[in-house]
Amino acid sequence: MRATANVNLDGVTPQIFFALGVANSMHRRMFGPPLTITSAKDGTHSPGSLHPKGDAVDLRIHDLPPVTAAAFCASLLDALHPLGYDVVLEPTHIHLEWDPRPGSPPWVERVP
């Protein structure tokens, strides 16, 4: 996995690092090269964004044809949405955030 020079990963939550591991593995399997993170706790984001809390990242897609980027986003959504993640294909990137809905299964289930 790679990150552009300006990306601030300090304080990114474990849930996002988990999702990044899934996304990187999927990206390498589908395309070969590692995934590139273009934004995390850095940059300017819309009001209410989960980026400042460390619960969101943006992923590079400009090197993928639009149909391929859409397929990658759909695969990520299939894998991560059941765990409480949102994955959105934006015009310039894929936005990935951990935002569990009430009643969704816990990210980590505690066992005795």
C-alpha cells in the first residue's frame, strides 16, 4: 500500500486500517500494483466528514478506466458494507469510511 506525500495517517482508526488492508489486497489481486491512499486526516472535507476523526480515507482511481474503478468500488462495497463501512465512487476517488449503522454487527466480537 502507498500514500501520497501529503497524507496524514496519524490517528486513523484501526477499523480504517483493517479496511485498507482489505482494499489493498483486493487492488493487488485485481490490478497488480498496490493501492494508493490520497487523503486521510489531511485536506479539506465537507462538513460532517469522518476524515478528521480518522474514520475515512480516499483512494486513487485516476489510473483506472471508469468501468474498472466502478467494479473495484462495487467489490469493496460487497466486502465491507456488511461490517459497517460505506464505500462511495466519487468522480476523482473512492471514499471509504467506517460508519456503522445501529443494529449492524460489531466490528470485533468479544469471546470468552
